Amino acid sequence: GFSRPGRMSGAIGPVVASDALSAWRIVEGLMADRRRADGEKPVALAVLNQPEFKTILLARGFQLRRSNLRMFFPEPRAVLSGPAVFAATGLGMG
């Protein structure tokens, strides 16, 4: 997992793990790093289609703020996808 500072919130992603609970543990550690660096600034994740991971995040206080649709031309590409990818790096990285 990686994190970076942002203007309005810290960002976490990508997060790659063997399962949803492991992904949460990575996010939890990265959130602690962001708090040390950014204080109480919010943290944002670009969560992929991982229902169990979404449930874990919601149970820990995360809120869905917006949904994004990935669009490709001329055909779909496997970018930051697959069963081990729980969060992307954000819109700028696909």
C-alpha cells in the first residue's frame, strides 16, 4: 500500500492484499502515517469492486462520497484490477 498527501485530504492507494482484512490492516497503518504527517485531515480511497472491503470501511466510519465510472476506448484494459487490488491510486492513475 501507498499513501500521499493531498490538498484537501490524504490519499491511500494502491492497496494490494491477499484478502479484505489484510487490505484493511494496510489501510489502517497508512492512515496512522497520514495522521502523523497531516493531522486530522480526511483520508480518501478509490475503492474498487470489493464488497467485503467496502463493508469493513463502512463499519469503521468511511463514507461513500462519489462513484466513478471507468471508461475505456476502444476496449477495456486490465489497469489496477484483479482480486488482489482493493484500492486504486485515484482517477489520475486509471
